[in-house]
Amino acid sequence: MTTAPVRRPGTYRRGLRFLLRRRTTVARLVAWSVLETGQTFLLGLALARALDDGFLAGRRDIGLLWLGVAVLGVGAGALGTARVYGAVAGLVEPLRDLLVRRVVERGVRDGDGGAVSRLTQQVEIARDTFAGLIMVSRSFVFTAAGALIGLFSLAPVLLLVVAPPLVAGLALFLGTLRPLSRGQEAFLIADETVSARLALVCAGLRDVTAAGAEEPTARGADTLIDHQYRASRTLAWWAVPRVLALGIGGQLPLLLLLVTAPWTLDRGVSAGALVGSLAYVSQSLLPALQNLVHGLGAGGSRLVVVLRRLTAETGRGTPPADESVYAPPEPSAPALDVSALTFAYGPGAEPVLDGLSLTVPRGGHLAVVGPSGIGKSTLAGLAAGLLVPGAGEIRVCGLPARSRQAAATRVLIPQEAYVFSATLRDNLGYLRQDPVPDAELDRAAAATGLDTLLARLGGLDAPLDPAALSAGERQLVALTRAYLSTAPLALLDEATCHLDPAAEERAERAFAARPGGTLVVIAHRISSAHRADRILVLDGPRTACGSHGELLALSPLYRDLAGAWDAPAPSQPALALGDPDGVDPVAGADLAGDGGHVVAHRAVGQMQAARDLGDRGALRGQRQHP
């Protein structure tokens, strides 16, 4: 199935749609900004009336009264400005949250090397510049409206002096925004390129030194840094037209008001009106235009570029960002469909998976077994959309595995379980958009075996300290969280390796029994394969898929693995502590209560249970099958 490409709306259109979805916040922002318009309007008008009707007419009380009106206008404007910040936060923080989600999703999905730069620098640039853009644009619009209305109320002829240079300066400034935006984008691209190259060099510094490649590596980095320097210089040159626009639009009106004062006075403009017009330009229009030129000129174009790059999609099969155009999952499609899939960790590397084809129907239960390094976790990463196939195709519920809409159809539980510092309720409901009812949480805990830990911690609202939990307890939390998700496909990538066999069986059976659920288990014990409907044995060109009985006849590797698990091991005397294998056998497998575990006197990460599927190497005293 192919999906026709959908044309993505432009940055400006998406920005408008973002604001329309928050029209209540925008309306509140406009309402409080009107107070600033009143402050600007009263400033020049009150000053003109204080002179014409008060002090110049010999009526000091009227002059003071009008000055008091101006003071009240300043107070009202200060109140409006204070309230404006709350409305701005209501627009800025949702944008920042949206961008962080996009960057994290893109970094995880595409392995994006520039994600660190985007998350640590460009998201904050977008947040700060968006807030500044709202403030300066809003301030200029409402301040200019108040000043121009005030000039017209004083004397319409004053608009003929102030408006033309203001419009000319504003037009010159707006004309620089597009080339300024291109220059800003070139600079950001150069910055990302330098960041990615330096990260690569730092990671391979030992190899660079060992190969004697310091000079060519340095030359390559110097070239990129020089390119970034040239881009920054080009960007700096655009300060010249901005300064010129500011001089024409903000300072030239002041000069024209003074030069044309005899002409305007001869046409009935009073001295107070002339002073009021000077106040409008010098105290309102000029500062507002300065803020607009510096804020919108530097931040506006940068915001457009950063938003364009942050919301841009990369990678094959990536859908547009508009959720409304996503195709829904196909109800009749298999839960997992793999077709001629090939993957290698590098252009010249031997393929880990080569031409693999596989179909897992909805409601199915598949176990994947094989020696270490054969590609089990690679297959899970491809199904989760974390890796890009070299050839072939992999679909989840009929959707391309790397498409964003496929993310809602699957949940991956890796070996290293992620638990964060919060309540147990927060951890379990993390993959659900709405709060999960207590009864559902309790049923999930009982199904996966988390109920004992739940009782010990003191309930769902008990604080959870990840460092205080064992590796197995963290896995139970992660498993229950995935169990509660709405994703129909669950991928367990050795997600039960720290659980004992009984707890592992309980968790796997819970996932297999989920209504409408499909389970794929990357098995580290052959007992997981016994519970599955079908078993995939990854063995290079001898890869096979079938039931337990079929694979015993078809796959020598599976017979090897199954025999190693099922064959009874004779009891052995304890070896001396500190033996070369770093482990001390306990009672043999034929004794009651023995789970085939070992006692380690090395780090936990170096311990291996005698019956776990490892790298096909035998532990001390264990039979190595041919």
C-alpha cells in the first residue's frame, strides 16, 4: 500500500493555526493591550490640553488636572502590561512543549545527530524569540494605533508630517526580513554542521590519533568553522538596513515636525498640539519602532527559521506533522508485517538481518530466540521504528514502522527499564493521555505481578525512588506501564531478564491475554518460546519460524537451545570461591527450589545465569552442544 504525499502547510500558516486554537488567550492578550493604547493616546492629548487649555491660558488648575489624567493613563498602562505577561505565557509555554515533543520524537525515531543542538539551543531560541516577538509586535501595533489616533485628534495635518516617513521606514524594514531569514537559516545550518562534526570527532578521537589523522581532521573542522564564521558575518551586515529603517521611520518624523513647525502653526496647529505631537513621536512611536526593528529583525526571522527546522521531518516514510491528515491503522492488516527486510550497521558491514520476511497476525504471540549478536534486538528496534532498514519493508498494523502514526500502535519495553521520580500512579499512567482509574491500575498490577510491590510501597500515590528499586522491580513497573497503554502491539526486548522464571511467565501471559493485543518477545530464556504460538529462530541463512515441534525438526540451533534448557544437569560439588568463571554453583537443577541461578562474586552486570541464552559459550561445567 502506498500513501500519496500530503503537502505540508507553511510555517506562517501553521503559526496562524496555532494561534487560532488558542483564540481565548489571544483575546485576553488583546484586551489587556488596549490599556496600553489608552495610555499612549492620553500622553500626547493630555500634554497638549494642559498647555493650550491650562498653563498657556493662565489656568494652572486645568493644566494640573490634565497632567493628572496623563498619570492615570500611565498607571492603567502599567496594569495592562503586567497582565499581558500572563497571556504571553499562555502562548509561549504550549509552543515550547510542542517543540520539545517534536525534537525528542525526531531524535529517537531518526537517530538525529542534530537533536542535541535543537533541544538545548534551538528550542530555547524559539521560546524566547516567540515571547519577544509577541511583546514587540503587540506593543508596536497598539502603541502606533494610539499615537496616530492621538495625532489625528490634535490636528489632522500632523499626520501628513509623521505618517509618510513612518510608513517608508516600516516598509524598508519589512523588505529585509526575507533575506535576513535566509541568512539566519544558513547560519543555523552551519552551526548544526559544526556541532555534528565535533561530536563525531570527539567520539572517535582515539581512532583519529591512532591513525595519525589529526591534521586532515583538523582541516575538515576548520573548513566548517570558517563557513560558520562567513555565515555569521553575512548575517551581521543586515544590521545596516535595519538602522536605516529606524532612522527614516522613527527619527525623521521628529526632524520634520521641527522643520515644518512654522508651516503647521500657520495652519492652525496650536503650540500644545505641536508639543503633544513631539511627545507622541519621541515617547511612543520611536521606542516602539526601535523595539520592533531590533526584536522582529533579529528574533522574527530567526524564529521562522528555527520553527521551520524544528518542525521539518527527516527520514524515509516520515509523515507530515498535521495529525489530521494521518491515515488510521488498517483493521485487517497484520500486527507486524516484515517483507524482505535487510539491515546492516554500516555500508560495508555484514547484514545483521538479510532478506527476512515474517507476518505476525493480530492477537498472535511470537518469541524470537537466537545467540547474542544475531539480530534479535535489531529486529525489535526496526519494528519500533528506531532503525532504518537498508532494504525491504516493515509495517505495524498496516502502517510504515517509521511513520509517526504507527507510534500509537506499538509499545517497546527494553531491557533497561525507565522509571522516574514521581508517584507510582504517574509512572504507570505515563503512556495514557487521560488519567487511569484506580480499578484499572489495580487490575493491571495484579495481572503483571506488580501487586506485591504496590502493597509494599504503600499504594498508587506513594513516592517512587528509582534508585531504591531493584532491577526486577523497575522492570515490573515498566511492564505494567506498557500493559496499560492502548498500543495493540507489545515488543518485549528482554524486558523480563531480571525477573525469576515464575514472574516472567506471569508477565508474559498477562500480555498475551490482553484483549486485541499482540505480543513479540525477544527471549533470553527458552521457556518464553514454549509459551509462544510461534517461534522465530534467528540463525543467519538458517533462520526458521514455526511451532516448538516444527522447529525441533527443522532447526539444529533450536534443538541445541531447547536441549540445553530441558536436559537435567547433574548435581556438582561447590567449587572454590574465586574460580576462573567468577561464579559459584549452588544446588543442582534437580533440587527443590533451585532456579538454575548462580552466586556471583563479581559485578552484577558480569553475572550470567547458567541457563540464560548467552553467546552460546558454555559456563564452567556446563555441556557445550555441537
